[in-house]
Amino acid sequence: MSKSKGKMKAAPKTVYRRTRTTAQRRAAKNVAKNSTIIFWFTAIVLVALFVGRWVVAIANGYEATFVEVDASAATAVSNMRGLTPGADEQAQMLPAEKAWDLFTSARLRDEVTVTAEDGAVLHGYLYDEGSDVTVVVMPRFYQDGTADFLPGTALYALTGCNILMPDPRCHGESGGSYFTYGLTERYDLAAWLAWASSELGTRSFILWGEGTGANTILLAEAAGLLPDSVTFIVAESPYASLHELAKASIWKWYSVPSVPFLAAIEARISMKADFRVKDIDLPAALSAGGGDVPVLFLHSAYDTYIQPAWSEAVEAAYTGPRTTVAGGGSHGTVYSAEQAQIDGLLAQWWEMYGA
């Protein structure tokens, strides 16, 4: 009998499959879900820590720059858009600048000091003409008594005045720990006026301020700190609210949105310098305190730094005699653009209120 040839078929392999129970499947899903939650929680915490450190750093830097006025202020101001006049505007300002340079080069400039209410020693520059009329010039932020005062020659020709140009606290050679945008500086102004009355025999004052300098003068008027010897005020580019100015400008300075950075900045200032940014509301102060000193309001018509609407809000809130001149282009150009009109008004006002 023959035997069949060929390979025998292999026995089929047995495959064992592990079937997970419902409980195991739920446990696996929970692990995956928890892992996702942990991942996103960790990511959010890290982002929050990063943003928080960023917010704190900017708040601290802002306070140091704009309240302590440290060395970083120079860089910050150089980065502020809207403060530098264009080439055509600079050419228009040149005659008044040359006239001021001739005035200052022909005279001695005295350095004078006064002690503020809080003990800070304040410094200023004086052109003493032996007159009983003194013009006091309050500059904008990060300017001091060395800045050009373009209307100075016209005011001298009109009145024969002394010209006193203080360094605001924390600026130039003046002392003080914090710059408070008019809240403390209004008392500093009162100290300078008392000093000039005593030391110079001043009987009539003309006050000229720009930006924060204008706000300082108007806050002093609202608080009843100005003596009757103040003949009239020239307020160039005052602004209604420091909060609104910072809110509009923070992107220009730091390229960050106002939320949440502005709240952190204001909290830092309130904690460190002991004043609230929202307290610098000039229309509210003028409405509450009033004012009767005549004010000539000036603002640049196309100012992108201190917006004309902010100056107009201050003008509308002032209850005393007032006149407004708007002209020029960028910040600080209204006098050179409208010099003939402004000089004419100064002459009229001096005849009406001072002479």
C-alpha cells in the first residue's frame, strides 16, 4: 500500500485577546482627561506667571520713569510720539527761539531755591530785572528751568518783568521723592509765589504753564492757593485727566494695551507714591473749586500728544474769565503759529488786568 506524500497541515494558532472591562475603559478615559486638564492648567499657570511678571515689571518701570523721574525718563520721552515738531514747524519757531537766545545771552541768570512744605529743596532760575512784575513759567513733564520760553521776550517788552523758571520737583536740580502731576506741585508753586513776593517785591504775577505745568497752575487756582497778585494765567495744552492721558499713551510708550497694565500701574503708583492717578481730574477740581483769575487757554489744533478735546474739556469747566486760541499743528507749536494774535491778547489783558 502506498503512503501519501505531502506535508501535514499545521494546527491553527490560538489567539488570546484581552478584553477590557467597562471599569478599565472608564479609568483610561479619566487618565487621559486628567492629563489634558493638568497640561492646560500648567500652561495657563505658566502664562499667568509670565504675564504677571511682565505686568509687574512694566508697572514698576512706569512708576520709576514717570513718578520718580529716574534716568529712564529721558529714553521714555524720546520715544513719545507727537512731542517733536515737524521741519516746517521748527522753521516757524526759529525767530522766537533766536529772540529768546538773545534775551538770555544779554542777561545774568541767577540760581535760586525755596523750601517746599514737605521739606524738599526746590531750585529755579531767575532773570532779575528789578521789576515788581514777575512771570513764573511752569514747564511740562521732563522739562526744567533751562527750557526755552518763546513768549519771554514779548512779555518782557510788554511789562519789563522778571522771569522765574522753576525746576519742578524731581526735575533738574530740584529735590523731592515723587512727581505728582500737580497735586503736590501746586503747593510748590504757592511757595515760589510767596518767595518772589518777599525777595523780589513782586506785586503782579503772570503765570504761564504748559501741559502738566498748566495743570499745576489751574489746580492751585481751584484749591484757592493763588494770591490776589496773580494778574492772569496762560494755560497751554492742559489736559483733563491723567488717567485718560496714560490710557491713550501706554501703547505708544510700551506697545502694550491699557488692560490690564494701566490698572497695575495705577495700583503701583498709589502704593509707592501715595497718590491716585484718578485724583488728577482737572474739570472736576475746577467745578468744585471754581476760579476767578482770567485764563488765556492755548492748544495746538492737531496735537496728538495732548488731544485738543482734553484741553477743551478743561476750558469748558473753567468758571472765570477766559479766552481760547487754537492753532498750529503738533504739540507746543501754537505760540509760534499764532504769535501775532497771542501777543495782541497779552497786551490787551495786561492793560485790562495788570497795568
